[in-house]
Amino acid sequence: MNSGETVIKTANLTKQFGDFVAVNQISFEVYKGEIFGFLGANGAGKTTAMRMLCGLSIPSSGNATVAGFDIYRQPEQIKRQIGYMSQKFSLYEDLTVKENIHFFGGIYGLDNQELKTKSDALIAQLGLQSEAKTLVRELPLGWKQKLAFSVSVLHKPKIVFLDEPTGGVDPVTRRQFWTLIYEAASNGITVFVTTHYMDEAEYCNRVSIMVDGSIEALGTPQELKTQLNETTMDGVFYQLARGAKREA
Amino acid sequence: MEQFIAFVKKEFYHVLRDRRTLFILFGMPLAQILIFGFALTNEVKNARIAVFDQAKDEASQQLISRITASGYFEIQEDVMDNSLMEDAFKSGKIKLAIIFPRHFENDLFHQHHAQIQVIADASDPNTATTLTSYISSIIQDYQAELAGGAAVMPYQIIPEIRMLYNPQLKGAPNFVPGVMALVLMLVSVMMTAISIVREKETGTMEVLLVSPFKPTWVILSKAVPYLILSLVNVLTILLMSVYVLDLPIAGSWVLLLAESTLFIITCLTLGIFISIKTKSQQVAMLISLMGMLLPTIMFSGFMFPIENMPLPLQLISNVVPAKWFYIIIKSIMIKGLGFEGIWKETLILIMITLFFFLLSLRSFKIRLE
Amino acid sequence: MVEHSASGAGSSKKSLNMIAVNHISKTYNGGAVKAVNDVSFTVDRGELFGLIGPDGAGKSSIFRMLTTLLLPDSGTATVNGYNIVTNYQQIRSSVGYMPGRFSLYQDLSIEENLHFFATLFNTTVEENYHLIADIYVQIAPFKKRRAGKLSGGMKQKLALCCALIHKPTVLFLDEPTTGVDPVSRKEFWEMLGRLKRQGITIVVSTPYMDEASLCDRIALIQQGKILSVDTPQQIIAAYPDQLYAVKAADMLRLVQILPTFRPSVNSYLFGEYIHVDALDINGDGLKDDLIRFLDAEGFKGIEVIPISPTIEDCFIKMLTS
């Protein structure tokens, strides 16, 4: 799954708002097909960092490439190579399942033929055949989130950014969601995910933990547990984030 | 009572800390008064006029040369007779026409008084009044000159002024009551509605409901700050019209303020009613703008004379509170009428207010929908 | 606040239960959406009671009915002896409520928010300061800052202070920890523990299963239905089967292979392990079978450990059976 090809590379990436350093010189690499957990307390700077990587926000200093494109000069190319899904915004509630798939596929430039085959395949895969013409707002949250994820990888992006994709979802659906993530990763899509569920940190190939704008730890879950002498990721996170100066 | 005061205090914090609200509250009336005021006091230069000199004597020529020399007017030479004049007015080629009677000089020096006809296009009432007043003062100067410094004018020229198209001169000093109605609609209806609906949107309404503070008091204490702010607005507009625009108030200040307070309360009940019926700030704003502000502009008589409208629209205008307020304020400010002259309109406003108050009370829910 | 003490409430109304919910149901859109479906439970005085379930399970609807904001379609409920429909005014003046979204005035400062809510409830910050003291000191250095400029954790603390300032008999907290990071969540639960020791009954809802064990008793809820009400220990003890935690070098393949082991075996990811629920088959025979099976499939570093379930396991069990 890990071919060693680097798809995200940052070097001293920094974002400052006035005196406030939201993201402080972070440097890391993410490899193709990897599930990369991007953890941190509220206010640690995760969202800001993610925005820069998606080409939505210009860094104050430092460098980064995403899918081989420079985040300063080629944000438009980056946007074509990535998928994005967040807990808050993912699908249009007042469009049907099918309309959402067609709309999002369409804006990523899939042609009609592709759209047709892909949307049928997707609906079948999620077992939504009888719900294809249902408004998204009437679906249970878990289904919505699964659908939103599938839509975000419909155009086969190199990287998909997931911002707390499983918040509030029931434990069974949450696990089905992760099965989808595994499938995407085994198809070579790099998954960059934030979560507040520490058991989900274990499902990642590698995990970084941000504290006060800096990356305090980075490694496989096993490495981090050994390094900090903890038995669970919960313990690892608590040990690192407890020392945060920034008010959470 | 303490709860009530704390609530009102909080409401003031909201208003004072939101620049957009502040701007609408105080910038709007100022801007409107200045814009209208500017249009009103704007000096007219090189207005095209026609002179129809049937006398063609020395006196008429002297007066015409003075008019030309003033710099305010530009005489259109080709409009020289009655029939041409009407066309010229209609096409907007001239704004004003002066007609000298056949024996002007003779009348003036032998009968000691002569008449001049001054016809103005009053479809633009501001310009029409300005132009006629210029003509009048030029004529007065000429008279004074003929008198040679005597206290009693030996020779009188009487300008007979006719306003075409809009004989009652709708507009000019009438915009202040109009602006007042508009601003109060905006502040009292829209701001109140939005501020209540905002609490629903942010979820604070839930906490307020789950408190010993009675829900109806929540609504009432929302109204008080906007009542005060609206009164400040009314005072600002009135003071500006008196001191900046030199538009005196003919009637009683007390009556004027009392009637304004009544109209503000009407607006507040409307705002509260909207806020009870809507769930989002956007909808509240849309309804306030489309349902309240638009009819105010259309049907208050401020922009468009109601008596020129087709009957169905005239009937609709009767349910627009701003129409009655507009009549009341105009009567007090311009005509100087007392309460006996406006009690009917006042009664209608009170009825409308009561209607919406009771409707609000009925549809108000002490729980979430 | 005195009128809500024991004498004021009337001894006849004073039951052992602080909250008693009797078969309440709530539907929306004219019955199309069943938000709460025949729910019953009781909460004792001084108890820390948790409503545990995912989004859309009906937790907020239950909270809103108990705080008199919604009327149930059917069923009855009492809070501190007061009926939620007929005695809503008494309930409103004696409970504290923190809705899902932190309902603060964003343009008022910490101090102003707190004073406003205190006055609203006819009390002063000074009168009940002891209740909020150890939470408030953490945000006091920023008391002039507007609530809108606060971070999530600080907003949460301020909202809690505002809900507590009138010394409520019951505190209703609707998903206070949703979207909050694990460290802040832990701190928040420590605060709840201290409040409980001061004698306040607390009803809290959360989608995080790991928070269940911090409650005295919990109700597991899904799609408007209560799956189980008991102490976390009892719920775990009632788990019918033996559970195993399984691990091997290639976890991804393990997830895919395990369902083919036996049709009666349910398996799912759980942190670094995969939990295998042996359903009705007990005893160590299964463990040996499983190890043999995985060996034969060529897995390396196989671990199979019998474990006791967590609340999340119990919840999954209830959802899948």
C-alpha cells in the first residue's frame, strides 16, 4: 500500500494571523496510499494547516507541495487532485442522492457516460438503490456521511481530506465508514483525516499530533505508544496535549 | 424588574457592538436627510425657460434682460407662442414659461399694477419652486428699482404663478415625513424582527425560555431598546430638518413626538409579529423589506401621489400604516394642525397596532415549535 | 431559589426520583419522523445520568421535552415532581439547561454573559459563586473577552457556568462534549464529577461511548428507542458472549478474512484490535480454532486475547442483534 511515493511534503510551513502563530513551522511527508491521521486538540491549528494544504489559504512562510503542485503557485491544480469532506458541509440536503452524485461528479469534470456508470455503481455499492431519488436530508446521518465520502472520491483524487468525518455517527456505521476509507486507500488514494475518536487513530498507518501549532509527535500508532510508554492512543494524546499552553 | 433592566442593557450591547446595525441605525437617517436635503436646496443654473412677450415694450424688455442677466435662466428663443409652449413643456424642453400681457407697460405705469403669468413644470416640484421663487425675487428687485428707494411701491407687478401637472407641489417639504416613515419602518420593524429571530437561530432563545423570565417579557424587553433608538432617530431627523434644512415645524413638537411614538409602537408590533412567524434572520429581513418597506415607499404617498392611483391600489394603501403616519406628520409639520385635525388617522393607527398586538399575542408560543 | 427547597415543592410531590419519564413519544412532520418512541426511564436524586447514542437518536428531543420546550405527543414525565406540561413554569425556574450549541451571546464578554444569565434567574454571580468557582477561575483571566472570540473549550466552560449560576436542582447538558478534543472532554467530565458531589442531579447526553463509564447510570438510545437503561457495570456484565481482541501483522487483510471464519462470528475494528464476538459459542475452543484458522491463512504475529466488553461493544451488540 505504501509505494514510497510522496504526495504531500511540507517544510517549515507557517501561518500567522497578526501576532498569533496558528501553525508553526510544520514539516512532514505523506506517502501515496497512506491513511494519515492528523490529530490535535481544538485550536491546535489543524484546520488552518488543512486549509493551506487544500490551496484555500496562503501560508505566511515555508513550503509545501500537494500531489506534486506548489501550494503558492498552483492552488488550482491542487484543487483538481484532491477530494474534501467535512462533518459540517458535505452534500446538498435538498438534492436527491443521485442529483448530489451528478452535481459533484460534474464539477470535477466527469463526462455524462462516466457519471452514469459511476453513480450507478456507487449507489449499488452503498446499497442505496431504493433511496436514489430520496432527498439527502431524509437519510440517516451515517448514510449521509458514507455517501459524502464516496462522492468525495468519485473523481479518483490523489488525496482526500476528511475533517472529522465520523463525528456523532453510531459505532456500527462508524466502522462501515472506515471500511470505505480502507478501500479507498487500497486503491491508491491517500487519506488525510482528522478525528476526535482515539480508537480511530489506531486505524491510521501513521499519526501526527499537533500541539499549539507545532507537530509534537509523528509515527505509526505503535511507535508513538512505545515512545511515550503508553498502552493506548488515548494515553499518547493526553500526555502530549495536556501540556498545551494555548487555551483549548 | 432587575431582569428587565439586565435584558435591556444586553440589547444595547448588541446594538452598540455591531457596526452594521449601528450604521443602519444612525447612518441611514443622516444619509437620507442629506441626500433629500441636497436635492431640495440645490441651486438651479441655466434652466431653460420660454418667454412669450405679447407686450414687446420697454418695461417687458427690461425685465427680460434682468432675467437673462441673473444667470439662472436660458431663454429658448424658438418657443414664442402658446401652442409651441405646451409641447415644449411636455417634451421637457423648458421648465418654466413667462407670459407678458399685451399692455404690460401701460398697465404698470398708468394703472400702477400689472400682471405676469409664470407657468412652471411642477412634476419636479423642487425645481419648480426654486425657479418660481427666483423669478419672483427678480421681479421684486425690478419693482424696488422702479420705486427708487421709496418705502411704498408705486408700481406693482403681480406674478400669477401656475404650477403645471402637480398643482399642490407634492414633494418638496414633504420628504421629511416620508424619510421618517421609511427610517422607522427599517429600524423598528426590521431590526426588532431580526434581533428576536437571531436568538432563535443561535439557540439562546432556548435558554431564555427555560428560565423564570416570562416569555412575553422577553419580547417586550426586546422592544424597549428599539423604541428608544427609534425616538433618537426621530429627534435627529427633526432637528436636522429644522436646523440644517431650515424647514420649520409649524405645529406642536409634543404632538409630533407623541404621534411618532405611536407609529414606532405600531412598527414594533409588526416587527414582533414577523419575528414570531419566522425562523431565520434572512426570512425576517426579506419579509420586512418586501412586506413592509416596499409598501411604505409605494403607498404612503411619499413617492407617488395616492390619489392618482387606480382604485384597488388606493384601497390597499389604507392598510399601510405609513400612509396614516405620513398624513399625520405632514399635517403637524407643514400645516400646523392640532390633534383635532388628525384624530381620525391616529385612531386608525391605534387600531392597526392593536390588531397586530393581539395577533402576536395569539401566535406567540411559550415552547419551541 | 428558596421556594424550590424541600418545603416549597411540597412533600407529596417529593418522590425519590428526580426525573420520571413514562412512555413518552414525539414525532415531527405530522408523524412522518419518529424522534422519540415510547421512552421510559427514571433519574435518582444526585445521580449523574447519561443518554448515550449517535446523532439523530432522539437525545435532544428528550432534553427539550424535559426542559418544557417541547410537548410530548403521548406519555408523561415529571422533573423534581413537576409535570413537564402543566407545571412548566416551576421547572423553568429550577433547572439549568445547556443546549447542544453553546448558547451564549457571542458579542458579550465572559463577564457580561455570566451576569446576564444570573440576573435572568433572579440571582447574582456572588450568591452562587462557590458552585462555579473552580470552573470560572480557568476562564476568569479572559473575562473581558467576547464569547465569540473564545475557543471551543472555553465556550464550553462559560456555557456551563451560565447554566449553573442559579444553583439548579437538575442540570441538563445536551452533548456538551461533541466536537471537543479528548483532553478537554476529560477535564469537562472531571468538572461534572465535582458538581455531582455538590448534590446536583445531572443529565448529560453524548455520542461518545467511552464517556458512558463516567456516568452513574446510562440509557443507550438509538433511533428514538431506548436499548437499555442500567449502570455501565451492569450493562457490561449483561453482555451475553465471550469477546476476543484479535491482532495480526496485516490488519487490513485480517478485517477482510475474519468474516469468512464462521458465519456466526461477528467481527469489527476496535482501536488497534479487531473485536471478535463469538455469539453463542463460549469456551476456549473458539480461541484455538481461530488461531489455527489465521495460521492457515498465513498471518504473522497473531494475538487472540479474551477481553471484557466496553460499552461500545455492548452498543454494537444491541444494534447488530
